[in-house]
Amino acid sequence: MRSTRTPAVPRHGRRTHIFLAATGLVAALALTATACGGSSEDTAGDKPGATTSQAARDKVEIPAGLADKLKEHGIDVDDWAAGGWKDWDKATWLSEAKDFVNPVIEGLWKPERMQSAKEADKTVSTQDAAADQDVSDPEPVPVEATAEKTPYHRNAAPVGKIFFDSPEGPMVCSGTVVTDVNHPGKSNLVWTAGHCVHAGGSGGWYRNIVFVPAYNDLGKSEAQLADAPASEIAPYGNWWADWASTSNGWIEGGSETGGAGAAYDYAVLHVKPESGSKSLEETTGALDVDFSAPSASEVSTMGAWGYPAAPPYNGLKMFKCLDRPGRFSLSAGLPTMYRIGCTMTGGSSGGGWFRVVDGETRLVSNTSIGPTDNTWLAGPQLGQDAETLYETMSKTYGGQ
């Protein structure tokens, strides 16, 4: 199992077909969110992190269990809490699947810090992208990404931004709230890309991982956000990952350009609110994950959602692309990926890909890699390995 990155694309084509497909997907997303969640006004009284004092913002909370885990790895807990988490030395950069730790640092992700975060990008070169033309379908026509309707909490509440710290500083990806098979109606699971939680073969787990559903609810500009209330920036608050799982393939073989890990570039987060008691699904709604891994030829339309952050985008608004998927293969020895035309850039990494089955919207992939000229996106097929990862997360951490 593994992870990769986020890319981009430009343009049009098949306008009538894409418009109709987009309408169906958006409607399903909105119905899912409204039925299970409600508006930011509806949840304001139980909104995590909406009113936090300065003292609380400066507080570092490391629960006893996590403190013990840090100690097991030879890490000074007091030093970590005082800023030692910024040390990315190989000796302290935890890598193995069992090593994930993400203690809550309240108030770390202030609005200005969120806006400073850079895209987590996995761009493949033209040479790499053409690695296995015997399996890959012809390169798709670029499809211009379109902005999602605002407010996001009414149109795509389960979609949000993922913020995390890396050796390069604050970074961003995208993610989607998904249902929990063992805890129906009470899910705290978020689907994203493996490279949004782990550096792959060259490093370890990223830190201070937070999910913000419906980020920048009204799609405001940077200038407008300067005076925006917390209820608009993070309408459902900040949700910290208390566990993350990605594939062994990504942990062992992921690289700065995705590498062999791209075909396994997926991850699942279990999150909890900074405050409040409702589950994430009760707050925003959630989408089922489709692990049937349908062939590209079986699917007429897939839609990718996310927050592209690399130019010409700035990461403040949610966008989407809809296209008929094709096959994309990095090599004959790796699983075939899906590919669609799309102009979204880095930052949309990890964002969900959806298809409609029997009138229901289901997550079928996530953004992983794309070319340097930002003309298409590729995402992994979610089959048995991905389902096993998901079910293990659900059984082990879902009830926490």
C-alpha cells in the first residue's frame, strides 16, 4: 500500500455530459452532508475550537498514553511539548507503521498558519508518466477545474483540508469524511493520500496532522479571510488525527515524485475534535468507500474534489473536476491507476474521487500524482489491500 501526490489540468470538452454528471454528484454530496450534519450555524453550539482562550491556544496537551509512547521511542516528552516536534533528525523521525504519534497542540493551527501552509506535491516527469504505454490509455484532454458552490457546508461538507508539519514547514492536502463500517452513523474516519501523512522511503510520519472540513466555508479571498470569524474559516472546527494508517508499499517505496508507491497512495485517519463530543459523521455527514475497484471502462464519470494550492490556485477554495476515467500504469508490475483530465494542482492531493452507483455517491479513489504541466490527475484503485487497511482502522480505532 502506498501514497503519492496531487496535480493539475486545464480545460473543457464534453460540456453537456460533464455538466449533467456534475449536477448528480454535487446533489448527492449535498444530500449526504445535510442529512447527517447541518449548517455551521446549526452546530455552532457544539463547534470544536470555535471559542478558545489565549491560554488554551498556548497550551500543549500530551495525554499520558501518548507521552508513554513518546518515551518508548526515547523522546523527551517535555522537550517535544516545548517545540521538539520540529526536530526532523532521522533518529527522531518515527517511520514504522506502529510508530505514529500525533499529540494535540491546541491553537497551533491558527488561521494565519493555515494560510502559510504549502502544497504537498508529487509531480511525475513526462518520461515517468509515459512509463507503460502498453497499459495506459491515451492522455486525457485537460478539464478545467470548477469552483464548488458556497457555502461548502451545504454542498460538500465531508470534503476538507488536511494540515500537517513536515521538514519543509506547514503543508496542506485534501481529505474526505468516510463512513465507518463498524460504527454506523458515528464515523471519525478521513480518507486521504499516503503522502499526506508519511514521507515514504526517505522519511517517516508527518506531525500535527489536522483535518478541517469545509475549510473557508464561503470561499473568501485572502484579504477577506483576515477579518473572517472562526465559524467561516473552520465551520466545524479542527479535528486532530489520533491515528493514521497508510500502506506498507508507500512507507517502503514512496518518493518525492511518488515512485512505485503511487499505485498504493492512500491513507485513513482517525480523528477527534479539539473540543466537543459529536462524531465527525454526525457533524458533517460521510460517504461510503467503494472497494470494488471497477475498471475504468465500467465508469462513465468520476469526479475529483480538493483544495488546489499551487499556482494558479492558492488553496483557499474548493474545486472539482469531472471526466470519464482512463487507465494509467507506471509499470507492468504495479496496479493500474485511474486517470482523468483536470487542472487542479498540488494541495488537492488526497482529495476524494467519486462516482455515482444506484443514485448514491461513493468514494472510489483519491488524488495521487500528476504531470509537471498540470493537465491530468491519477489516483489508485481501491481494492482488497485498501479495504483491509480501512477495516483494520475501523476495528482497532473506530470506537475510540
